[in-house]
Amino acid sequence: MLDVARHFHPVATVKQYLDQIALYKINYLHLHLSDDQGWRIAIDSWPRLATHGGSTQVGGGPGGYYTKAQFQEIVAHAASRYITVVPEIDMPGHTNAALSSYAELNCNGVAPPLYTGTNVGFSSLCTTKEVTYTFVNQVLGELAALTPGPFLHIGGDEASATPADQYATFVNRVQPMVTSRGKAVMGWHQIGASAVQHSANRIVQYWGLSTSDALVNTAVSRGAKVVMSPANRAYLDMKYNSSTPIGLSWAGFVEVQTAYGWDPGAYLSGVPASAVLGVEAPMWTETIVTADHIEFMAFPRLPAIAELGWSPWSTHNWDSFRLRLGAQGPRWTALGIDFYRSPQVPWATIPPTTPATTAPPTSTPPTSAPPTTVPPASGLVNGGFESGSLAPWTGTGCSIVTAPVRTGSRALAGAVTSSDNARCQQVVAVRPNTTYRLQAYVRGSYVYLGTIGTGTSDVSAWTPNTGGAYSPLAVTFTTGPSTTSVAVYLHGWYGQANYHADDITLS
């Protein structure tokens, strides 16, 4: 699940995420299209939902919405990856964007202002007004026409502002609006309340923190299936640990082993494995602003959830999995996918290319051969900073500053931009079959240092936070038998402040 309501994510980002999740046989993408902070799908019969309700997001940014053509583009791209889109309109709570767009959906007839915070449970459609059901029926009708998949998700969670009897009345009236259009009802597990009627093929999605839930048990006893998304196991927006720069922690920290170490078929007491339809890894976006944020929070936990869904519990073994997961690291690096390098996982590196058998062994080179560790053919020491020249460094947002510096009078500055992730780089000449160490002193948060080169073990390293002090950051790489140049780079993570680098050396 990707929440595009708290922070809007454009079509290109969603399509990129579809490409990435398809690598691990994820076969559904649940799109959370509406919430208090934004409405993200154009509805012809209620146009202000998108133009007004979609005009902001958490923190007050510009928001956005998908036209019907754009939504169909997402659906088609998903289908080309064998992924089915499940759209969600959350109701009767989580509806401030809709309430702000149309005053008549409020019991008092007054439209509240748009909301850009992160609180929950304060909004509700007016469940006693007939116009509310006209609204819901038309919205679901237009959404069903855009959705070839079998499910429409109606939300139903955290409806604290809706009295329990009115909540049941509302859900009972809405469910037939879904089934009459040939779709099955899907909702958060709160729709399992005993006063809510059961509709054919209904699915409840469990997101709680405990291993027992009466609402789920009630729904299952009436024939419902369950999608398992316990927040303290499967929520991809939970921080890995206290140092994770983005994400939430209300459900606790979720490291990779935590995400992997639970049995969906036996997790909830009283719910047999036969009632569990599958697993889902939701990513709520209160703090998730960019595509890079999505990648960092999804990988490596999403493959762990995928394995829970696709293989029998009896085959699961953490020691085996962590080795197989670590082997994915070079693949993600090659694909440009950012990921959290969990200390629980032994991350593989691309091994250096083995020299031809006719080449002299590096352990006993002839006297005319270069040593196994040598400086590059062209030096790399601050790239000319002290002379006041940026060259040979290039990149949008790269510049020279006179303060703060570590030594001398000038340093490199990198500006954070959404387009190039603040990458400053230069190409340097190197020698084949040689091991190098690249080092820089950096200041700022989440600064990366790395190398890219054909036939070279591409590597990178990053520092979580150096604040206002310079700290050393280094990587070691080995060139291949035909490598004569590599690109060395520095970049900062989007959303962080500008960074500085000084005393950059290659040895």
C-alpha cells in the first residue's frame, strides 16, 4: 500500500515503485487515495474534491491529484507488471479534504478549512444526511469504472467522530454500492464490528498491534477473509530504529528481522490460516516526501514481507534469508534503488573481476608492474578548491564556499535538489586491477560518498549526521582489468540541509 493522500506522489513515482515491487512478485498495489490532508482522484460529479481537496498535503505543500487518464495510466502500468490496483476512499472518517470541498457533507453545513497536520479521528461525513449517500454512491461508481480489479477499499478505520450506531448504518448502506458494481468490499478491520452486515467476499484488513482481535474474529465467523498488516510488523513507514531520519514510531521500531519473523497464517488467535488471504505492507506518508524516501523505507523490508506471502512458513529461516537478502544489495545499487543497510544483514559487494590467467599474480608483481595500491593517474585533492576553481567537479548545485571549511580557505558545497539529489562528481583516471581508498571529510546530514565505473566494484558509504562538524567518510574499491577511469561523487539526501566536503583524497 502506498498512501498518496498525506503526501502526494506523482504518476512517475508510482510507476517507478510498481517496477520495484514487481521484482519481488508483489501482485497488488493498494492506493490510499483520500484522507484528511488530501483527495487525489478526479471525480466528475464532485470536481472540487480534486481541485480544492487535493490542493495541499501534510506540511502545507502543493498537493496534487490524478486525472482519470493518469489513474488509468497507473492501472495499465501495474497490469503490465502483473499487479492489480486496489483503490481506497477512506470513510466515514479521514474525510476532512472532502468535508472542506463540499459544505453539504457536514452536519452543520459549514465546510472546515483544509488540514495539513497529522492528527487522526476528528473528521466524519454526516451519516444522517441523504446527500452523503448520494456522494458516496457517485464516487464509488466513478472509481469502479476506472478499476478493472476485483476490490474497492472503503477504509472504515479510526472513525472516532462517528457514533457507533451511525458507523454501522453508514457501512451497511455503503457495502451494497460496492457489490452492486461487481466488486468485493475491502476495509480496515473496524468494519468487522458485529453491527455491520457481512457482504459476499468481504475482506477485512488487520492493522492492530496485538495477536488477537474480536472484530476480525467476528468478521471471519461470517465468512470474511483477512489481509494481514500488523503495524508493528508490516508497516513500512515505521522507523527501523531511533536514528532513522524519517518515519513514525507509534507502533514501535521495525527492523528487518522483525518484519520477517512472524507467521501470517497463525498470527491472530482464532483466525485459521485458511481465512488469511494474504499480507500487505502499507506505507503511510506523513513523513515520506520523495521517491528516495519510499525506497529507503521499503527496502529491505518489503522483500521480507513478500517472502512471508509467497512461501510456506515451514521454509522460513532467518539465517538463510539474511544471506539471500544481503545478496540483493549490489542489485539495488546497480538499479539506483536507495535502501537501508541494516546491520542485521551481511550486505554483499560486487567482487572485483578476476584477471586473466596470463596476467601476473598481484601478490608477486614483476618489478616493472605498478604496485597493487597506487594513486590515480590524475590526482584528486580538493579538485582545485583552494585555487577557487570548482573544476573538475560538476553537478547542479555544486559550488565553492569560504566557510565553513575544515582546512585551508575553501570547501565544496552541495545543494540538495529533487532532480539530481545534490550529486557533485568528477571523473578521474585510474589503473586497472588496483585497489583504491577514497576519503572525504563531510559535514551535514546523510551525505553519501561513492564511485561508479565500468568493471569496477561500485561502492558508496554514508554518514547519518555530522551536524556542524567535519567527519571522515571513506570507501574502498577495486578496479577491473580494463578500468581506466571512474566517477567519484558526493551527494546529499533530499530533504536535508546543504552539505560541505573538504580534504578529498584518493590513494
